[in-house]
Amino acid sequence: MIIVLVELDEESAEVSREALTFARSLSAAGGGVPIDAVVVGDASADEVADLGRYAVREVHRVGGDAFAAYSAAAWAAAVLEVQRAKGSVVVMAGGTNRGTEVMAHVAARAGAAMAANVVAFNGLAPFTVNRQVMGGAVLEEMLLDERPAVFTVAGHAVEATPADAATTPAVVDVTPTVPEADLVARVASTEPRPQGEGSSLKTAKVVVGAGRGAGGPEGFGAVSELADLLGGSLGVSRVVTSLGWRPHHEQVGQTGTRISPDLYIPCGISGAIQHWAGCASSKVILAINTDAEAPMVTKATYAVIGDMHEVVPAINEALKG
Amino acid sequence: MTNVLVCIKRVPDSSSDVVLTDDAQAVDGRYAGFTVSPHENCAVELAVQIAAATGGEATVVTLGSEEAVEQLRGVLALGCTAATHIVADAPTYGPADVARELAAVVRDHEAAGRSHDLVLLGNDAADSGDFQVGIRLAYELGRPVVTGIATVEVTQEAGVDVAVARGEGPTGQDTYRLPLPAVVTVLEGGVEPRYPTVSGRMKAKKIEIEQRQPAGTPGGAKRVRLFLPPAVPSQVTVLGEGPDAAPAVVGLLAELGVTR
Ligand SMILES: Cc1cc2nc3c(=O)[nH]c(=O)nc-3n(C[C@H](O)[C@H](O)[C@H](O)COP(=O)(O)OP(=O)(O)OC[C@H]3O[C@@H](n4cnc5c(N)ncnc54)[C@H](O)[C@@H]3O)c2cc1C
Ligand SMILES: Nc1ncnc2c1ncn2[C@@H]1O[C@H](COP(=O)(O)O)[C@@H](O)[C@H]1O
């Protein structure tokens, strides 16, 4: 059996669906082994039905005082309790921050290896996977020969696709007993994110990007306006955040946010692999750059060759007019 | 007084083209050079700040080849005052092996009367990206751990030293309060790493680096091989040059259904 840790929050839900899609192909290769989901918190009827669309057999709904606030160790304890009860051989999650953190706890507790950012599996016996390293510039084939095999699926490496036939998952409530030691590193408080910051970049349908080509902290007016006109978010390169032109939460890339919009418009961004790591799963890329040979231009779907300070205002005027 | 240990890794600089070693087990950094990940640079900055604020010591540790001394010196120049070098071939160490070796350093130092109340690591190494050494280290030491942290301060609460760690959660900024000793892994973005000063570099040169052999035999990384993803031929459609391309862009935006 395959266990998938499913996260329900808006930002992570899609990556969880991608992990379930990956699990389904793994299940098919293994002759149809069942897929169970572990969710922490009150999964609603709609959320359970959504898991049914991804062919989940059983939903283990984790609750109790120990889960009132997030603790990775407690979540891992819950996942392992289900894993042991079911004797499942695979435990996986989407490659979100928490998904990765919980899987690393699961692996450490189970004495198993963990593969982060898996994009494909090769063979089942022995079980080997391919995963992204160096921000996706390199792939690693890795052996997961312990049981359970523990891994996360790289965000946006597979497209979330519902199963041909939906299931009606059984819901099982689990209330694990969690030792105090697993609750020490628990979220003490959360400052809700201001509207339109950070999170929206992860889920935005359109992202307008800006890099060193912006020229300085005052060079972001036109790109911000374009993002507003398209109802999208602004994303920037690391050069921009390092120079202090824009805040770090806007950074796209290996050490920033991974985005997967329908359209990404990088302006004055060269397309270094670490930046590409964060935007490669954009459906369409329209690069605006003075250099026709910049990697961002050659990898893009569409490009305009020119100065962003002339091109972007002209686009804005055309959109408004 | 909080003594901080910060763990860094010598990694190939990936800013230019990536080349693999002949045995396909590692990235060949001989041409591009070597560096330390941005996450770890932020961990170093936090270590130096916390040590200064509490009158403690900031120690840096790495497991790596002889050449990794270059990265240790670089960090000493930033204000760490002690360094430990576990001399070993990092690519043959899996994350569990590295965690075990780092734990051995903490235990040995503690037995010698040097505590490391707070251990800081990067959230993920820039090359292997295993996302787990910090968590495994915490289990080795029996300490609490949080990951993906942007800022850490140490305060006293009811006579106990507590690390107040903040990082981005799925709905906003999460705060954790960990009684020390604890392990924290750091993400870029919360602090601005400082640059070395000339006097910092001079001081660093005089510090004797503790060299040690690995405490155990590595189980090994589960790496079968590394390979490069196939290069995708350019399929770009150039819509035009300069501001004259605006109408073509607007046409495309309409076609994609993203105009309002
Ligand atoms: C471990 C590691 C992690 C990293 N993580 C990230 C990350 O998360 N995100 C990230 O972005 N980077 C990251 N980097 C940095 C990355 O390697 C690049 O340095 C960075 O992405 C370059 O930013 P840039 O494209 O804005 O600047 P540059 O590379 O300097 O490119 C500027 C581009 O703008 C074009 N240009 C200049 N003027 C104009 C103009 N007026 N109009 C139009 N075009 C113009 C130029 O032709 C050029 O293509 C990381 C690096 C390392 C080593
Ligand atoms: N060889 C090493 N020596 C010292 N610290 C390391 C080493 N490998 C990993 N680390 C630390 O562990 C963090 C996470 O690494 P990883 O789990 O491999 O992605 C890194 O950012 C470093 O802080």
C-alpha cells in the first residue's frame, strides 16, 4: 500500500494532488496497490470527495489536541502509526516545505533513506527514483531499497490529473497518542500573511518577473503595473533581492519560491539555472530581454527583444487603450 | 550565553554550466569553483549575531575534503571563532552519515566542556539537496528541530534559554519557541549576510582549525548516478523588437485568456 500525506491548505493542495497523481502511476506499475491518504485536521466532505477523484481508497483523518498546532514530529508520528498499522511499503508527500519536513522526520524515525524532489521512478525491484538536485540542473538516480520507501514529489514536476474512475474513500479517524517530546517544536503562533503577499506568488495564474534589467529600486513601476493589469503577481530574481531592490518573499528560484503560472513574463532576467529552477513549470513563458541569446530567451515560448523600460510601458498602454 | 555551531558544506558553484565527474557521482566544480549555499551564509550570519548578543561562541563545522578548509576560513573571517573540519570525501556520505558525524562532533565537544546549545544548518545543501541532515542530526542528539527558518533570536523565558525562530508557513509567518539545546535549519531571506573585513580575514588566519577523522564508517549515499537532463532545443517565437512589439504581445495575452 502507498501512503500519501495530503496537505489541505490552499498553497499546498495542488502539490498534494500532483503527489497523488504520481502515486497512481506507481500503483499501476505495482499491479494496482491501493493508495491511502493521511490528512491532519478536519477534512471536509468536499475535500474527501476530491481525494476520491484521485482514486484514494481510505482517508486517515488525524485529529486530537496534539494536532491543534503544526509540529512536524507529531505529523510524522501520525503517518508512521498508519504506515505500521497498514504495513505500507511507500510513504510519500508533495514537495512542499512541510511535506518535505515531515517526510524527513518519517525517514529518520523509521531508519530509512529519504529522496527529496522526485520526478520519476525507474524500476520497482529494486526501487529507484530520479530526483532533482542542484535546483534541477542535475538529476540523481537514487536507490530506495528500505521499507518504507520515503520520498517527496518535486512541486509541479507532474501535472495533477484526476483518475478515470473516482472512488468513494472511507474516512477513518485516527487520534494518535503523541509524546510531549514530539510537541516541543510546535508552531507557537502564526502572523497571518498580509493580503497579496508571498502566498499569491505560489498560486498566481500570471507572474511578471523582473531582474537586474530593472536597473534599480525605482525600476519596478511598469512591471508592477503590468502585473496589476493582468491580475497577477510580481516575481524577481535573486540579484534583485540581494541588492535590496525588492523583498525576499518575491524571489523566484531555487532559494526562493517555485511558481507554476499559466503565464510567466520575465523581464531583464537572464535565466540562470537557479532562477529557472523556480519557473520551469510555467505553462507559457514570454521573455522580455535586450539579449536575444540570454538563456531565458532561448528557453522561452515567446520573446520580445528590447529594453524592458520601453517594451513594458508600451504593453501597458496597449492594454489600457 | 549561547554557544552556536553552524554547519556548512563546500559545494560546486552552479552559476555557470554544470559538469559531472567521470564516475557520475558528483558535480565537478574544478572549472566553476566552489562556494557555500546562500542558506548556510544566512545561518552563519545568525550564528555570529546570536553569539555576539549572548556573549557566546560561534563555531563552524564541515565534513569535506582537505580543500574545504577554504570555506571554513571564509566563515571564520565573518566572525566565527572556532572551526572543526571532519576530513572526508563528502560525496560518499549520505545524509544519515553526515548527521552521525556532526552529532559525534557535538558530543565530543560537550564531553570536553564545550557545549553547542544551538546548532544551525542550511535548510538544504545547494548540491545534493537532501533536505534532511538537520532533522537527522536532531534525532541523533535527541533535540527538537525546526526547519525553513528565516530569523532566530535567543531569549530567556522563566530562567530557560529559548530560541525564538520565525519562518514562512502556508498561511503566514510561523513562530516557534524552542528551549535550548535545539537544532534549527535556515532559509535565505531573513538576514543579510555580512562581508568579511580585512581585520576579520587576518584574525581568521590565526585560528587553528580542529581537524578530525570521521567517527564511523559511512553507510553511503543511495546515489546510483547523476545525469544531466536532456537539453531542450530552443523553440522560441520572437514576437518582435522594442516597443513596436506591444500589439503582438497584447494579441498573445488575449489568445491566452489572461487579459481582464
Ligand atoms: C545556490 C544558489 C542559489 C540561487 N538561487 C537563486 C534563486 O532562487 N533565484 C534567482 O533568481 N537566482 C538565484 N541564484 C542566482 C543566479 O545564479 C543568478 O545570479 C541570478 O538569477 C541572476 O539574476 P538576473 O537574471 O536578474 O541578473 P543577470 O544574470 O545579471 O541578468 C540580467 C539580464 O537582464 C538583461 N537586461 C539588462 N538590461 C535590460 C533591459 N534594460 N531590458 C531588458 N533586459 C535587460 C540582460 O541581458 C540579462 O539577460 C542562485 C545562485 C546560487 C549559487
Ligand atoms: N558535508 C557537510 N558538512 C557540514 N554540513 C553539512 C554537510 N552536508 C550537509 N550539511 C548541512 O546540512 C544542511 C542540509 O543538507 P542536506 O540535507 O544535504 O540538503 C546543509 O545546508 C548544511 O548546513
